[in-house]
Amino acid sequence: MSVYDDDILVWSEQQAALLRRLAKNERINDEVDWDNVIEEVESVGRSQLSAVRSHIVQALLHDLKAEAWPQARDVESWRKDAIGFRQDAAEAYSPAMRQRIDMAALYVQALRRLPEKMYGQPRQAAVPDECPVTLDQLLSEL
């Protein structure tokens, strides 16, 4: 078992130290775990994109709950949570993500997560079938 498999934190610290030495033109090329370094660098972007998508779905879901149960005791909390998820999405968002974020698909995910009943009560109001906000609107409505 390698350090990469056993303790990712120790591995990442070791690799960062080696890359710093490499940046100073030290000859340590054979010590760097290149395959895993490359994989980890690629995964950073994928993880960030996944986080933004998740925050968007959660923002949409909380907005949907507030819309579907406008008289529920938790409406204020849901709206506040939706704002928090929007802020989290905006903080993690980068412009290169735009082409990889499908608001319609994320809205469908949120709709699927919306319960049919809340506190034993069916939805009190209809929710839109299609996403009512654009990515720009969602990220700017803070």
C-alpha cells in the first residue's frame, strides 16, 4: 500500500514539498508521484463543479419548499437556507463552469427531491414545471 492510498493528507504534503523543490530547479523528478498528482489536480476542478451544482440544487429545493408550502412554519428558514446555498454556489463558481451547468437538469433534480407532503400536508401551491431562474439570476440573488 502506498502513502497515497494510506494517508492522502501526508501524500499531498509530501508531493507539494517535492513540487516546490522542482519549481526551484532541484532534480527530484523521479520522486514525484506524477500519475496521482495529475489525477488529483484534475479532480480539484471536478469537485468544485460538483459542489457548485449541489449548492444550486439545494438552493432550488429550498425555494421550491417555500413556494409549495407558503404557510409552513419553516418558510423563513427555507428562504434563508436558499440564500446561503446561493452564496456558497457563488463563492465556488468560476466562469469556466458556465458551459457545464445545466440549470434545467439541476431544477429537475430539485423537483425530484421535493416531497409530496410536508408535516403531513400536501403541497399548498403549485410549483413551476420549468426552472424559473437563470444561472446568473440564481448567483446574483443574494
